[in-house]
Amino acid sequence: MLERVDHGLFGPASVTWRVHLEPVMWVAGMRALLLQSLHPRVMRATWQNSALFDPKKAYPRFQRTVEFVGTRTFGSTDEVEAAAARVRRLHASLTGFDPDTGRTFRVDAPAGLLWVHCAEIDSYVDIARRAGIVDNAGVDAYIAESVRAAEVIGIDPAVAPRSRAELDDYFTAVRPQLRLTEEATRGVANLLAPRGEAPRWTKAAISTVSTLAVATLPRWARRIYGLPGLPTTDLVTAALLRVVRTGTQLLPEVPAPPEIREARRLVREARGA
């Protein structure tokens, strides 16, 4: 009898693994940061507590975020729980100050956690669809799978969207709360023109990817940023995402940690079967 291998939350047959192995998803990660920044409380809590905006600490902090997403996606059950527990403990120890109300609030408040989750999931699934990685059925499957990721970070799975329609309903409900704060303006400027001690090529890559990510935002989000929300932008951006994805498929695979290389192999085998 073959021993069952622990593939964590998802596994090689999941839409999540297939999506997250695509290099074009770097655009989705930046899109998520841009979208998340439009929630005043979330942005202020990030600004007040995160090393992302300290030039000397920003790059290591960015690397830790990338590592967490990688572990959550491809790690074993124990690895996912250990990483998520660290994040939950950190969030539980932090507070933010809202100058609009004069009140202090918890960073791990359910509404804030849900916003961060939904902005991230919307970004990954939107880029995956427009780049030609998934169809509409794959979109719903990805969102349904993402409930597992929401739960480990402390979100009640009963409130996490499970389909494109539910995710759209969530954004419709939360949009009146969104606006561009001074903290968001400064944070986005740091994405478009990174400072700090990261290698020069890394800064150039972050700037390029972030610039493309701005164009992938929903029209209503672009308008909040003071940018045109034109349908033509969506058409051109979708075409560019497909070109980028095609280009990355023609290139040799980017060097990756052992777990990512193994995930690539397993996904290829699953799709071949």
C-alpha cells in the first residue's frame, strides 16, 4: 500500500497549484498590494506596523511575505500551520490607530483580515483568467479552494467567498469604505520606485511589475487612484498579460526551491494523467 504524501492545503490536482506556478502571477501579487492599500484602516495598520516602508527593512520583509505565500500554497500541513500560527501571533500583538475616529483597533480584526484575503484572491484569479491560465469554471474552483487559506489565517470560513459571484458581492458591499489615503499614496510610490537595499535588478523588476499591476486593477479602483478607468485599458492589459505568459513559457524555468521544483513536476504529471 502506497503511503499518502502530505501536500498541505491544495495538492497537484488543485487549480491553486497550477495558478501559483505561473511566473505571471508576480503581477497578481503586486496588484493585491495595490488593491489592499485602498482600505484606510488596513493601509494605516500596515503603515504603522510593517517594515515594508522602511528602506532598510523593506526587501527582507517583502521576501518573508513571498516565503509565507509559498509555504501556504505548497507546504505540508504542519509547515502551513506553523507559518500561519506565526502570522496569527504577530497580528494578535499589533494595533493600529485610526485618525478619522481617534480610536485604536486590532490588526487582526475580522473585517480587515477578510479584506486582505479577498483583495489577494481577486488579484490572483483575475490575472489567471486574463492571462489565459483558467476559464470561468477554474475561477470558481480557485476561489472555493482559497477558503482553506482564509481559515488558517484566522478567517471564519463561513464568511469567505466561495465563487466569483460571492467575491463580486463582497466588493460591492465594501467599496463605500474604500478611498485613497496619504499612507496609500506614499506606499504605492514606494512600489513604483522602490528604495532601500534590494539589488538593483530586483528594484527594476518590482517597478516594472508594479506598473503593469496598476493597469490590471478594477476600473473603480483605478478611478480611486485618480487614473482613467477605461474599458480599452482592460483590453490592452489582458492582451499584454497573455503575451507575458506566453513569453515565460518559452523561457527556461526560473530556479526555485526544492518544494517548487517538486510541485512543478507533480502538476505536470497530474495534467498528463
